[in-house]
Amino acid sequence: MSDAGISPQALRDLLLGPTELALLDVREARWFDAGHPNLARNAPLSTLELHIRAFVPRLDTDVVIYDANDADDGPAAAAQALLRGLGYSGVRRLTGGLQAWVASGHPVIDGYNTLVKAFGDGVRQHYDTPVLPLAELEARRRGGVPTTVIDARPRAEYEFLSIDGARNYPGTELALRRFASGDPDHVWAINCFSRTRGIIGTTTLRLLGCAPAAAFVEDGVMAWGLRGAPVVQNAVPVDDVPAEEPAVLQVLAEDLRSRYGLKCIDAKGLVRLRAESDKTLYVFDVRPLADPAAAEACAARHVPGGQLLMHFENLVGTRNARIVLIDDVHLLRASITAFWLTQLNQAEVHVLQGELPPAMLPEAPQGAVADQAPDAPEALDAHRLAELLEAGRAQVVDVGPSIDYERGHLPGAYFLLPASVTPLEVLLPSDGAIVFTSPDGAAARLAARDAQRRWPDATVAWLEGGTQAWQARGHALESELRASRLLTPFDDDWGSVMRVFGPRRDAVWDAYLRWERGLGARVAEDPTVQFRFFRQSASR
């Protein structure tokens, strides 16, 4: 493809059309959060090489990348060179970058995962999802009126902070329970941390007809905590909502697919889709536990707990691609996920029926990441690194996500976002080795390769298995943060409210909830965002 860029107007025309396109913002998440086109995906330069093959699987996909102003020495130029080196043939830069997009009068939105959050607000309005105000929830609990609070987030998020007494059935797992109650006053109160998953969970139960008395707990754990109501850390939920019979789940799934015309595909059809090289295919296993057979047979990516919708913008980089969902025999998780993703209107979605196809993993594509680091420096195991640290002959540089570094890192480790290794110059020259680590070692290997190329005479290595292996061998981590050890800022932090503690918390939470309540109306003004909600008359 020519080095010619693409104008803002031409990009807008592509976004309004049906063709495949990966629109990637290669700035770090902090700057993406400050403002981006509604249909852009964040693919920061610091982790681009590590994740791009799963995010944009087809090498001849039409890819448009941008940064703030499209400078020749900016991240978009570096990302374009990197992607072409990996074998991507259709990479263009947005001429003038985000500044030109805004100057042309096209809308931007601030925040993270904004498309799905705006979709959730649209769901609430379109399906008239019942809301349970917090004051009413408090009154019901004080008065002993039958009310079961259920948190629809994954277990780790539930354990972080939850409403006192809430059960925990994440995402589509919620619909696999039997919501029988002999009391007509009983309410199933569904919540998440703020809004989206509580809305989706409540609406799902009502549309399936299995919990007509379900209601969305308004603004979730955050608003509950702001009221001074009891919240709990590290809660252990009571599991007292029984599992539904598989035969019943199968009927619910069949009814949902029939009512809304959801697409199904069998093993032969999946093989056929895989063979069509001009169309991107994503395959997701939505069951709670990963199935090695699904991964081997069709390169399925495991996304448990019904979280594919919530994390869609971080998992599917190519718009208007195809998605196939794998589930247990009843297919209810997959059918619910297909129901919502079809209305999100960003992909063609299919539910896999019947047996998995025979193994059909494609050969590793030319330019894949695995082929890009044959010259990576020496890998050290945790024992050898501990010896070097004890002797004062190594400096550790952590190139993983800042939130993992914040939670725990090797003692004395520096932090670096590896968009560039230039900040490492302050550690050179050194008599010892510079040893890179990351949670599983994958990012560390790439950073070590880049540092060795930049400074051939330096002693560079990476920790095999990363920080996880270090900890598994019984070595300690520390969580102390020192400004002198931050070689780059935490620019991969988009401002998550779950990272705010202490006296700032309430003001930040309140501002976030006000922002999220107004998000749907702002996104709806953008003609490139075209949710496709089903007619309400089709529901039960």
C-alpha cells in the first residue's frame, strides 16, 4: 500500500460503511481516555507488538492508525513501521492525527470502553429496564422485604468491593440459575460496580422470562458506597440460587435464537469461514473453564464469565468482522452473548452448534510476533536472577502493566512502558545486567531484544516466566512506589476508578457516575455509531 495517509473525511466514510476496518489509537491509554473517535480502539505502541496478532488477526486488514498530530517522529509513525515489519500490508496513518479529525468537525468522546457503556445505556432505555433506587433497596432490607442482591461482575472484581450480602454470578452465568420464589414481593436486585453489567444482566433475565422481578440496582457499588451503606472487601458470597437444569437452559437458548433470528453455524460452516482469507474471523469460548480442544481445533480464545460484551473493545480490533461463539451443549451463554453483540452492530455473530470441527489451526502467519524475537538475549530463571541481585550485579526493569507493578514488583525494580527503550539510558553504563520482567515474561522478552539492538555492548537479559515465575519460586514482591524508579509515567492508566483510594475516592466516584449517566446521549449524536436494537414486540 502507498505511504499516503487517509483524510478525516475519508475515514468517516469508511466508518459509515460495511467494510472491515481496524481504527487504532496508538497513544497510551491515558491520552486515549482524554479523547478519541467513538469507534476507535486503543492499541498503544507500548504493547502493540505483543497483542496485535490476536487483536487484528488478518494481515491484509485495512488498518488506520493515529496519534495526536501525526508527527514524523510520533507513535503513529513508529507503529506504522512496526506493523509493516510484522507483515501488515494495509496500514495508513490518519493525516494530521486526532487534531485534524477534531478540526474537521468530527466528534470525539472521553473515557474508556465508552462504546459498550453507551450501548448499556441504550439497552436500559430501549427495553425499559426497571431500576431499583438505592433508597428503595435500603428500605426493603431494613423492612425485611424479600430481596436478593446479585453482583454480575467476575469474582475478582466482586472481591475487590461489593455490596454487603450480595451473591455473585458473573455475566451470562447469571442466566444459568433458577430464580424461583414463592413470594410475589421478592425482588432480584442485580448490580455491578456502576451501571453497564447490572443493566445487561437485569435485561437478560427479564427477556428470558426466568426472573420477571429482576431490577437494576441504580449505579451499583459506587453509589451504594457513596451513600455510606455497607460495602465489603474480599467477600465470600453465599451460593444459594440453584443451577437450572440443562434441558431448561437449552429451551431458553433455542427460544432466544428463534425469536431474534440469531445466526448459528456448524463445524463445516466454521471450517468454511476459516478458509475465507478475505474476511476476519474471531472465535471465542465463553464457558467458565478453558477447553484445550476448542483452542486446538479452531484457535478459540477463552473469555469466561460472559465478559465478551463488556471487554469487546479490547478484544475485537477489526470492525465488521465475523465472530463465532463456543459454549456447552445448552448454548445459553453463547446465545445471550450473540443477542447482545448483534445489537452492538460491530460484527457478524454466529453460535456454534454441535461438535467442534477437526483440528484446523492455520500455519503461523508470516511476520507473527513469535518470529520477531529470534535474537532475544539470554533468559534467566528466577534462581539465577536472585543470585545476581544478591551479588549486586543486576538491575530489574518491569515492562508490564503499571497496575501490576503497583500491586507488586520485584524488590528495587524500575518501571518502563516499552514504547521506547530510550529512558533506559539513565541506567547505562552498568557493570551488571539489565534484566527485564513482566507478568508472564512475554513483554520482557521483546523489551530485552529491543534494548540489545539499541546497545549491543550492554549486558541484557529477561526473566523467564516473568514476575509470576519469580513469585512461584517463593521470592518476595514489594509494592512500594518510588518516583526515582519510574522511568516513564503510568500513562497506561486511563484513570480507572478502581485505582482511587483514600480521601479522593468519593469525589472521583461521584464525577464518574455523572459522566457515565450522560455518556449515552453524547455517543448517540455520532452517526458512525449505529446500534441495532431488536423490536420490543419480539420479547416475552
